[in-house]
Amino acid sequence: MNWKQYWEELKRRHVVKTGIAYLVVAWLLIQVLSILLPVFKAPEWIMQLAVIAMAVGFPIWLIVAWVYDFSWKGIQKTEDVPFDPVISRKKSTGLNRVIIGGLSIAIVILLVNTVRLSSKVDNMEDEFLGMEFANSLAILPFQDLSPKKNQRYFTDGLVRSIYDRLAQAKDLKLISPTSSFQYRNKNLSIVDIAKELGVRYILEGSVQLFDEHYRASINLVDTQDESTIWSKIFEDRLENVLRTYDEVSERIGDYLNITLVNKAVRQRKVDPEAYLLYLRANDTLLYFNKEVAIVADSLIRASIRIDPTYSLSQATLSMTTLHKGLYHMEYEFEEAVGIGLRAARKAIELDPEHYYGYTWLSNWQWHTKDGMGSLKTLDKALELSPNNADVFIYAAFNAARQNRIQDCLEYSEKSVALDPKNWDPYVWILFSNFMLGDLDRAEWALNMAYDVDDIFFHGDAGRLYYLRGEFEKALKLSAKTPVDHFRLFNQSLIYTAQADFVKSDSTIALLKELPNDENLGLSTPFYLAILYAQRKENDLAFEYLNQAYGHIKIYLEYFFTNPEFRNLYDDPRWDDFIDKLSEEFNFDFLHQSQ
């Protein structure tokens, strides 16, 4: 039998249409399962098993369709059934109806999902603000009453500790200190501040530290009528400062009728000297450079030498180790991971009901290539501090490096609702929408994330307008980027998009001459992999991806947020590359961003 005869026999036996009908029905079943399984909180393996079963069933179905004839008379071997053109046309018509009907349903599902996705992002912030919270509160920076005005680290530490405690409430919209501290020394009334932050209540106060004693005057104000609904002056020894945090939190909880996840009030004492060193370390690390990281690490180690039993000091050591060890490479990688892990686990051992140790443990678990363990630990942090902007932004970051781009966007939007003046979550909204294609929302996030003189503004703005196809504007913005890697990378993307390969090639040649700068997370092979992926020069793209593999393992969040890599999805080497990452991180990465 020649090929033409074989093809005619396939059509006579309806094998082709039967196969198409199978694929359409299988796709619809997968869509139904993707909707129903999360509703019943079914484990992920059920969906995976269903996909495997349908894939395995497809060739079996084709064989069955070839060998057997299905009719109202029953199932018979095709070779035993005489060909009847009338019956054949009826079968063909029936299969056509199945295929057309299935495709019609598929189009409806795709349209519904598209509408749901766009409306979900648009409505997320309104739902988060309007439906989940019974009350809303911002804690303004407490006034430093010391004669030399040099105790801000202590007053700010008091605010952050009260914030951490109140963030355990499920039904309180609580603005992060990162945002509320930006109103320090601004000539605005608390009513105006409350309107800008979208809250009803303001907690304000003044603090003075002297010797080993402190005095704090704290007031809770209802901005609807500017009345003080609760006020108290605390005077005590510094060793009892934890009691103040807890009493203020409990009082606010009572007045606002909110429920804290952890109801136990910590009555233990803290060593005054160790506690002040802990506060200084955290205050120092607000600035990002190598010298600051070394100083902060030294301060927190001094604190732990005096009192190794304070949980938050151990968690802070985990944080300073990340800055000093990984960002600024003052330790070998394995040494930094060991120190960070031990400190995070010690923090949890000392206080298993505080989120801080869990977020750092989750981060270090990721660096030990324990992807599933990292995710489970993060879930514990979210459980303990369900409305904490810092936990949400870490969750967004973690989702990005696991290629869960939609989750990254959702966590970032939640963080923005609680921390509207912090640039971090806007950056992840920007990058998420680069992948998801909502470039209007991406532009909004860009303008919220950066001032125009920020070193990252022009580079990210150039990337945005290149994706929009506004190439001249993209080139003008990219030209102002002060970092050579970013500037040349963006310019090459734009020239290629304009089909100006002479300029693109010359720009790539300049980029190839630049060395790696791991302090800034700059890897020349990584940028080249993106550029060649954009140009669909797959051999070169994978050559540079393999060269950049060590860099990619550390910066997966930036690897998965490059839409140019979509051009590699159909190349089997892409699946091999993702499988290699999955095996190393003990985590099943999605092969395609969703």
C-alpha cells in the first residue's frame, strides 16, 4: 500500500477525525479539571496523572480507531465490515459535530479566562481593601524626644515591633512602616496622611530612651473625628520592652475588634545592650552597600554574643549573612548558606510563632536547592503573619523565581495595598506584566516604582516601550541608562525589533567585551542568551544559556521574567534546560510562563 492509498484508508476509517476529536475532548477535560481540582483542594499529582493518562491514551485511541469500527450495531473489526458510503458520511458528520462543538466550547472558555484574568488584576486591590478588612491602621514614625535627637533607631524599632505584632491580624489593613515612615517631618495633618494611605486609624507617639529605661507616650486616633480613643504612657526598664509591644498590640486589637493569630503575650525579658545592638543592626541595613552590610553583621553578632536567646537577633543574622555573604560575596557560597540556615532555624526554635525566622529559612532553603521545602516554609510565614507586606513581597519574589508569574503578580498587588510607598512590589508588578502582556499596568508600575533619576528607571522604561513597539521612545530612554550592560542590552533588543541587524550586531559586539559584575548581578552570557533568543538563533541562545547556568541558578527570578525566551519554548533543548533546573532545585518548574 503506497502513501496515497494509506492516507485514503485513514480517512475511510475516520482515524484522523477521531484523533482530532480525542484531542479536543481531552483539552476540554483538562480545562474542567483545572477549574474543579483547586475548588476541592485536590493535590497537584491528580492533574499530572490526568495529563499523562490522556497523552498515553492518544496513540492507543488511534490504533483502536484503525482496527475497530464503532456503530449502533456494536464494535467490529473494520476489515470485517463492508464499506457503506452513507454510513461513512453519517460517522464523518457526527465527528465534525464533536470537533466543532468542542472547539466552540474551547473558544468560550478561552474568552472567559481572558476576561477573568484582566478583571482579576483590575479588581484585586479593591477586593483586598474593601472586603477583607474590618479596620485599617497606619503607625506613624514615633517622635524622638532625646536631647540630641539620636535615638531614631530605637523609636523606629518600637514602631516596627508593634507592626510585626499587629500584622498577625487577619482582619486589619495595616500599612507597612516602609510607607508610613515617609511621612516623617512632613507638614501634613494625620487626617491627610490617613486619606493618602487609605486608613481610618493612626497610631502616633513619642519616645525617649535614657540609661536602661525608656518612656513612651502612645495614642490611637480615629481620623474620622480626630478623637483619641486610646492613650497610655509607658515607663519601664528596657529589659521589659517586649511587654510594651504586646500591650500596645493587644489594646489596639481590643479597641478595633480584631483578632491576632498569636494571642500569647510574651513576658520574657531582653538584655538591654543586646537589644539596642539588634535595633542598630536593623537600622544600619536599611542602606544597601558592602560597608553597611559588614557593619550590620558585626552589630548583630555582638548582640548575639551578649544574648543568643533573642529570636529576632538570630533572624537578623540570617539577613545580614545574605547581604554580606551572597550580595557582596564576603563568604564562600556554602559558608554563607550554612550560617544563614543555622541562624534562621535558631530563630524559629526560640520563637516558633514569629514569621521572621520562617521567611529567612524559606530563602535559605531555596539556596540549598530545596524548592518544595522553601514553599512550605513560606506558607507557614503567611499563616503566622497574614497581612504583612514584607511577607507578601518575599512571596512575590519567591514565586517569580519558581516561574509562577501569576502568583508573583497577585502577591505583589497585595503588598502594594499594604505598602503603597515601597518601590519593591511595583518592580515585580512591572516584570510580571512584561510576561503577562498587560503593558498599561506595567507602565503604571514603572512610574510608581522609580523616580526618573533612579539608575534602573531608564533601562526598565526602555524595555517597556520596546515591548510596546514604540522604538524611538525606547531608544531615547535606553540611551540614558548609566549601567553599560543594561544600555547595550536594551539597544540591541530595539535594533533587532526594528530589523536593523547592522546596529544590533555592533551593539552585541560591544556587550561581549563587558566583563561580568556579580556584585550587581550582571552576567554578559545571560544577556547574550536573551538577545539570541529574541533573534531566534537558538544554537547561540542555548550556548550562552549554558555558559550563564551558574548565574541563572542564583537569579532565577530574572531568568523567568524575560519574554524573549518564549521563542525557545518549541525547542527540545528548552525542556532539557528546565528539567535540569528542576532536578537541581527539587522543584518541578513550569516549562512555560503562565
